[in-house]
Amino acid sequence: MRLALGIWMSLVIAGAFLYAPPAQGFRSPEAARIVFFHVPTAMVAVIAFVVSVIYAVKFLAGRAAMDDAKSATSAGLGFLFAGLATATGSIFAYTQWGMAWNWDPREISIFVLLLIYAAYFALRSAVEGDERRAALSATYNIVAFIAMPFLVFVMPRVMESLHPSETLVSRAGLSIQYRIVLYSAAVGFVGLYVWIFRLQTAIVEYALNRRQN
């Protein structure tokens, strides 16, 4: 999987800078290439948070330590990819609108989302006792997840935003080259998330087995 993923992501990077042409209608046509990294990282962040809350529910139902570990691992990856989406978005904002941070609704929503999950990790580090930490973390995760759809999907669409809302979904929004690279990047970043998730949970499972033995 590592080799295939490495080749795939190398092709995505090559496509982003060598295959896709500069985009028209932007202050900096070359800066539009950041969409190949910004959009997939934001998408993977949402996927990771969904996976995290699924394992949180599974933990509360079965109290399996690995479910808590998988929930925390996926939440951590969601936080990482949300941070990457924020960083790439800030780079684009600076080149397109002259400021790295404009307090745009989408920027505010991801900022609040990062704060919510930062509090999740603060809670995990503050609570003693594995069982109690896992239970409280799972409960908080479920409550935090309730806010996520509003922050990601609703708030940016009901408030006036600098971000274009139809560019990625309308047929006229992206050229065929951009669609090919963007969709390939989305597949690659999902694969990257899956690989890191499996690697981290395998390490945790090994440590748990060592502790039990």
C-alpha cells in the first residue's frame, strides 16, 4: 500500500503543477492549484471526525479499549487534516484577497472546529484512569460531532462568504484537467488517511497486547 500510495501522490503532485493549467479569473492564476490540496484535506478532516465518532459510539456500547484508541487516532488525524486545510486556505486567501485571514464564515467555522477538538485532546490529557478517560472522551466526541455538520455544511452557506459556493459542483466551475487532478488528489488523501490510521492503531494495539501479557 505504501508504494502504491507514494506513486499515486507523486502523480497527483505532478498533475497539480504540470498537467493542470493556470486557472482564469483569479488574482493569481497559479495560486488556484492549491485547490488540489486544500479541498481534499478539508474533506478528509470531515471523514476522520465521522470515523472518530463512530468508534466513540462503539466504545460506549462495548467498552473495548481499541475502539477508544481508534476514536482518538481518527480525531487526531481529523485535527491534523483540518489544520492543513486551514493552512492551505490561508495561503490561497493571501494570494487571492490580500490577507491570510479574513474572518470569512468558512474560516470561522474551521477555527471553531479546531477549538472544539483541541478541547477534546485537552480533556483526554487531563483525565486520569483509562476507562474514565475513554468514557468522558467518547461522550464529548459525540457532543462535539453534533456541531460539526452545522459548522462545515450549514454556516458557510447561510452567511455571505468570499468563498465560491458552486465552483466545485457545477459543470462550468472546473475544467476537465482540474477535475481529474482534484478527484485523484481526493482519492490519494483518503488513502493517506487510511494508511496512517491503520499504522497508528496497529502500534496502539501492539502496546495494549504487550501490557496485557
